[in-house]
Amino acid sequence: MVLSALIWLPILGAVLTALMPSAKGAKATAIATLSAVVGLTLWVSRQFLLTEGGFQFREALDWLPNLGVNYTLGLDGMSLPLVGLNGLICWLLVFAQNASAGRSRLLMVLLLLTCGGVNGAFLATNAMLFVIFYELELIPLYLLIAVWGSAKKEYAATKFLIFTAVSGILILAAVLALGWLSGGEQPVFDYVQLRQQALPLPLQRILLLALLIGFGIKAPLVPLHTWLPDTYVESSSTVAMFLGGVLAKLGSYGILRFAMPLFPEAWAELSPWLALWAGVGILYGAFAAIAQKDIKRMVAYSSIGHMSYILLAAASGTALSLVGAIAQMVSHGLVLALLFYLVGLIEQKTGSRELDVLNGLLNPIRGYPTTSALLILGGMASAGIPGMVGFAAEFLIFQGSFSAYPLPTLMAIAGTGLTAVYFVILLNRTCFGKLDNNLYYPKISGLESIPSLVLAVFIVVLGLQPALLLRWSESTAQSYGSAAFLPPPVIALHPISHD
Amino acid sequence: MLHALLDTLWLVPIYSLVGAALSLVWVPSITRRTGPRPAGYVNILMTLVSFLHGLGALGVVWGRSPVLWEVEWFRVADLAFTIPVEISTLTVGAIVLITGLNLLAQVYAVGYMEMDWGWARFYALLSFFESGMCALVLCGSLFFSYVILEVLTLGTYLLVGVWYNQALVVTGARDAFLTKRAGDLILLMGVVALLPLAGTWDFNALSLWASSGTADPTALAWVGLALLAGPVGKCAQFPLHLWLDEAMESPLPSSVLRLSVVVATGAWVLIRLLPLLDASPVVQSVAIAIGAATALGASLIAIAQIDVKRILSYTVSAYMGLVFVAVATRNQEAALLLVLTHALAIALVVMAAGSIISNCITQDITQLGGLLLRRPITAFTMAVGIAGLVGVPPLGTAWVFQELVSQLWYGQRGLAILVLVVNALTAWSMARLFWLVFGGAPKQMTLRSPEPIWLMVVPMMVLAGVVLHVPHLLWQWQLVQDWAVLGQHSGIAVMVSSFLGLGLGTLWFRRSRTGEPFVPWLLPLQNFFAYDFYTVKLYRYSIVWIVDRFSRLVDWGDRFVIDGIGNFFGVATLFSGESIKYTTFGQLQFYVLTIIGGILLLFLLVAS
């Protein structure tokens, strides 16, 4: 029942939030709901068996057994970190809401609905159930973009809707085909059964391609990313944090969960090209980011490159790279949420996010020293500087992929260098430099800094001790990782004295 | 159980890290109440603790065989990230050097940065560097060495950027970060590529692996070249040398640390990697070529500079080039010794230069002069530093150069001559520096120039004492056993090269009071050196241009081509819908005709 609670609690909370008489009460309800979700996730992680690679806490209810569509849930090392990420980011987003602002109640309701839907997608072990949740969260999300965005919000929201709808249709088609063409009397959508069946190679190729394009739009992967810059930039920073921090993970999760393991032969055949695609995507995202003049757009482009690391890891499919890929999803979520939060804060206070306008925000008296310091931290975490969570994830991906695909891995490493280039451009222009003597920006209160501080603490703590993040997914990754990464035996050292 | 001081040696990097963390308390609102100074005092105290701990441990570890520990960081999917800790006379000695120099630099900074507001950031970063370097010398793993070097690259960005509201500082910080990061990332490629080959990152195991001969020579060469890039970036060697010069925009006390020990982190890693480089002749020759080119080129560039800090930064590049040569020719003892003597001497020269800059305002040596009698202490300390830096017997570097020359003379005579030439050029350059600052008549900037506050003078004097005692230490440590070697040909050659450089420089610059070239037609050549071989322009018109143009091209393609395709479909849909809506005539026959046509088309498609 606990997994169902993770899905339905936020949805119930959304209803309660909508019904609360006062604005403050609505926010308190939303926070209480999400605190319960986070607490539940913590409890689940306490009970979670680290040595077990398969699904745990399984729940099964017959729904439409004739169609093979059943309400079956399960949690494994791939979904647990993402459920935790979802809960944390949603909690911070609601915490940061100003309860008295107009329509903030609607925002929180929609956030809670999406939170539940996303958890459903992460926890579903029935492919059709996954598709249903995957499609359902689209509706509140469309509203989130269309209502709270900036000038071109309708354009952005519609573009997002069309792209995501195409993604949804492709995935739906692929999943339907997967279920119906399994050869049995009844369609099969149960994930565990799907993994055991063997499809003919030509069929695998077609379905894999459909899934890759479908999830590739969501993640997004180059060249299916064109909805991303517009959507991220035009939506409010709250929505951008949610989109980039959590929603994009549905795409990469789909690739790791469905595209990679369900079509092993076609995947093996295609993976050299996928690795190359990932390498190109990483460099493409980085180069495109360097040319941006708008800091929010720059951060948005940074996301494109970083999602491609996950494709690289999936293409090489070693246990090591898959642990890295799961960690990369969490790390990217934390870092991107932090960056979008800070950029949003800066835009809100200074009224600009142009590189040519902002300057000298590190100024201790009239600038934003804490915010700037956190921006430096976020940028450097994104560039993969050790000591922060991004490095641990990326390094595992590099090490896990190098033996299989050396060239794309080297491209990816070069990509982290280019990431450093555009973040240095961003930091040099916004944080460094001289703040104009006549400029007096409004202060950022301590309360407003809390969400960014919390994210920063996660980024640093998980960077200093990556085992806290990696241990959840190790067994699962090993059960997925086709080719185990085994370095040759270490040459015997001279005796070591242990004290 | 060894000894309490050794068992707890891992605390040494932690002390300064705690100091750095405590500085975070001094946010602007608290600084307004207490002033910025307490943050500095906290860090000085922590560094003092580190230094005393290191000094005590050095006494204990002396003469013992190295102790190895292993600490597991984490283990994932059959890959263990284990930190091998190595405690030996060498590593503890390095810790004493690092913490000692940082202690002096921090005390010096109390005087130098008297009026500054950003103490908390500055001292925190100095401590951060100290901590990183102490961790680097203790850890015996290539992976963790990479991690530390990379983190220190971030530290360099922040430390150079301490005075972030000046334009040159901002570009300097950027270039330092990106140049070092380029080197680091190539090093990372090597680190990643090495594991599947060797199965380990432990330096000791790597040396066994490299010498076992099981490695594929081509792979080894590629990996070796990649690994070389890290030290090349850190030690400011060609072609990644530009950053050190620009990093001189940071506050001077941080330059004391950077020029003496931070650049040497690259040399340290290079020395640890020696067995690996040794196994590949290609890598070895590349290392020698880079080192030799930098040593010669940078010492020539140094002579053409008029900025004190630039003169010193290029001199450091040149000396690190000599360290590269020494390592690549398997003279690692000489290399380590050169790192030591160079660190002490250059730190002293930088401090003396800072003592001039702090109250003469300018660091342009053509505007200085006539300070010999006004600033006797500074003049004395700088003279001692210079003597320690170039091979003036009996001070430290003379022994190192003697050793190097005698080792290289039979076999690689060209390199032996290179060492002598670089020494002579540096001696000339240092004589030029000394006499342009202290000789001649006072100029406008030097008319009123007292010795600085005791907080700066005392560290200088202490360090001068240390530099003067280096020969004694070498004797004590039995690194030098026979005074007579200075009388050998190699010793005499070093002595001659030093005194030739110093003497000619003195003769020339005591008279010539300007920065003009010797003869007018040499001006282009002088400019060639003064502008650092036009490396800045070279970069601007090559790599920077390419990245800039390419990124704009990608951005253009992204906006108009890739996004354009999506928008085209949108527009096409709208347009076709708009045009088709005019076909609704209400004539049933026409609709039936359309349907039949469609069915026929489908039928044809299926049939084919």
C-alpha cells in the first residue's frame, strides 16, 4: 500500500488544498502533504533491501485483465532515487510559493497533481499504466506553463504540448505493439513478463526507434529538443525547476527502463550509434549554450547536453555506467533545479537575465553574495568539478563507457570542459565585475534563500559521499547491466600495513 | 600503532579545511560588526596547528620506512574507490614545506591586505589550497590526485578572482580556470583510459604494472601523453602557460603560495607518474621537449617583462620546465630538490617584491629605482632570494644544478647546457630586476618609501633565514655529502653561469636605467618576448575564435534549421487547414469523388 500512497497522497492533497478556506491553509496543506510524501519515501528507503535488484513493495490489483492492463506497482533501485528527487523538489517548490500571491493555490494544486502522476509513472510496473501516468501529468503541466509563464507563454505551452503529445503517441503505439504482438492469447503489458519475451529483430528495431524518439523528445535529445529552450525560458522559474528537475527524467527513465532492456538485440545493434548520438548531443548542447546571451536560456541549453550523458551510459550498458546514469538523473535534477531557482531569483529582483546587463552581483553590500556564491557552486557542479554530486555521476558514466565506446566518452569529457566555458562566461558576467554605483536592488531574504541552500547541501553532501546516492541503485544496475565492467586483477602490491 | 602524531596525520588537511569553513561565518552582516580580521586570525591559527603537527610528525617519521594506509571512500559495481595514504619522510616533509610557507604567507597577508574587506574569502581560499596540497602529497592514487588538482583549479578561479570587480582580474580568473581545466580534462581522459588497462590507480601498483612490460606500448604512449597534460597545465608549461602570468592579478600573498608550491603540484604528480612515463619513450621525449622549450622560452620572456610579478611568474614557468626535464631524464631526486629550493627562494623573492609594491604603488620596474639604502631589509631579502634561486654556491639551487649537469653531461649534453643557459638567463633577469628596483637614483614613485609594517618584514626575514640555511639542511639530511663536488667541472660550470649572468646583468643595469632595448633593431625581438610570443593573440585567433564561431553557428542552426523544421510543420498544418477549408462546397458528389480517389490511392499503395 505504501507505493499507492506515494501516488495518491499528493492527489488527495491537491483536492484538500483546493478546498481549504484560506490561502495560508492551502499552503500548509500542500506542505503537509508533501512532507508526508517525503517522510514516506524515507521510510521506504529504510525498508528497502539494497541487495535486491528486482522490484520491491510490489502491489497488484486487477483492473482490465482481459486487456492486460493492471494496476501493478513496484519500486527498485532505479525508481527510488527518482521518487525521492520528485518529493524533494516538489516540497521545495511549494515551500517557496508566496501563499498570498494570486492563483498560488492553483499552482500548488497543479504541482501536487503532477507530483502524484510522476510518482505513478516511476512506480508503475505495467507498461500501459506507465503510459497512462505519463500522459496524465501532461494536462496539469500544460496549465502550469500556460498560466504562469512570461510573454510568449502560450506559444511555449502549445509547442510543449504538441511535442509531448507526439512523444506520448509514439510511446503509446510502441507499448501497444509490444503488448499485442507478444504472441499470447491476451496482450501482455506486465513489465516483468515483457522483459522475458523475445521479439523478432525487425520488430524490435521498429519499436525501439519509436520509443527512442518518444522518450528522446521528453528527455530531450538533440535534435528533438526544440521545445525545450522555449518552454524552459518562457515558463516561470518554479515550473522550469519542475520541468528540468523532475519531468525531463521521465524521458531518461523511459530509455533506461523500457527502451534499453526490452529490446536487447536491437539495442546491442544500435548502441554504437546511440553512443555517438550522445556524444554529438553533449557537444551540441554545450556549443549552443556558449552562444546564449540570456542566463535562463543558457541554463536550459545546459540541460540538453547533460541528458545525453544518460544516453551514453545506456548505450554502453555496463553496471557501472548505469549506476552513473541513475545518479546523473538525480544530480542533474538537483543542479538544474538550483540553477533555475537562482536565475529566477535574480530575474525577479534585478528585472533582467541578460548577460550584458547583469554585473557584479557578488558585491557584499548591494549585491547578492549568498545567491552568487550558490550560483558559482551550481555552475561548477554542473561542469563536473569533484566534490559535488555531478562529478561522481559523470565519472562513473565515463569510466563505465570508455571501454565500450572510447570516442563518444572522450567527446563527453570534452563536453564537461565546454560546460565549464559557458558557466565561466555566466559567472564572470553576472557575479564578477563591478556593480553599478547607482543600482540598488531589493534584498533577498533569508527565507528566499532556503530552497537554494537545501539543494546546495544535497549537492555537496552527495558529492562528498556519493555512496549515499549510489548504493540504492547498485543491485538494480547490476541486474540490468549486460556487460559487467571488470578491470583486470590488480597487480599484487607490496605488503600493506593496516593500523 | 605508530605514533599519535602519525596516526592522526590525516587531520592535517582537515585543520585548514575547518579554518576555511569557519571563515564562512564572516558573511557581510557579521563582517560589518566584527571587521574582517578575525576570519584571518582563525585561519592563521589553524595553519599554525597544521604546521606544528607536521613538524612533530616529521621528527617521528624520520628514518622510518614509509607507512601505507588504505581508506575506502566508496565501492560501486565492483569498482572500489580507495584512497591510499602514504606517510613517509618525503610526504611529511612536503607538508611541512606547504604549511610553513602558507603560515608565512598568511602572516604576511595580515600586513599586505591591511585595508582589504574580503579577508574571509581570501584566507578561506588560502587554507583551501593548503588543505588540497597536503591531501595531494599524502594520497597515493592517480584518481584522487586528479580530483584534488581539479578542485584546486576551481580554487584558482576563486582565488585569482578575489578582487572580482576589476576587469583584468575577471579575465585572468577565467583564463586561469579554463587553461588549467583543459589540462585537467585531458588528464581525466588519461585516468579513465588507464583503469581498463592497468586495473588500478595506485601509484605503486602502476609502477609495477608499467615495469612489468605487459602493457601495449601504443596504448601506454597515448595514456602517458594524456596524463602529461595535467602537470603541463598546473606547471604552466607551453602551450598551457598563459594562465600563470594572468593569475598574477590576484592579491600578492596568494602569489607567494602559488608561485612556490601550487605550481609544484603538477611537478609532484609528474614525479609520482615517472615509472609510467619511463615505460614510454615517446612520452619521455615529449616531456623533455615541453620542459626544455618552456625553460628556455619562459626565461627569455621574463627578461623582456617590466612588471615585477610577470618577471617572477615566467621565471617560475622556466624552473618548472627544468623540473620537467629532470623528471623525464629520471633525475627525480634532483627534481624534488629543485622543487624545494625553488619554492623557498621564489617565495622570498615574491615577498620582497610585495614589500616594494605595497607602498610604492607600482609594480612597473621602470618606474622604480634607488631603493637600496631606503629599503635595506627588502634589498637584503631579495638578494638572498635571488642567490637561492639561481645557482649561487653554497645556497641550495647550486647543488641541484650541479647534480643535474653532472648527470646529464655524459649522454644528454644538450640538456646539461640548457640548464646552464637557463640559469645564466635567470641570473641576468634577476640582476636586472634587482638593479632596476634598488640601483640608481630614486624616481618619482620611490621618493618616499619606508620599510613596510613588521607583519610583512618578519616573515621575509624568517624565510631569508631558512633560505640561507638550506645548505645546512641538505647536509643534515645527507642529501649532500661532499662539499668537493662544487669544485668539480659541473659545479664550476654552474658557478660560472650564475656569476656570468649576475655579473653581466649588474654591469649592464647599474648603468642603463631604462627599459630600452640594447640596440634599436632588436625592438621587434624584444616585443616578441615582451608579448609572450604573442600567445594571447595566437589563442584569440585560434581556439577562442573557433569555439566562438562554432557556438554561434550551432546556435544559428538550432534557431533556424532545427527549430525551423518544427515550425515548418506547424505552419504547413495551419496553411493546409486554411486552404482546405475552402473546399467545403456542400456538393456531395465531390466528397464521394474524394473518398473514392483516396481509397484507390490506398489500394495502389497496398498492392504495390
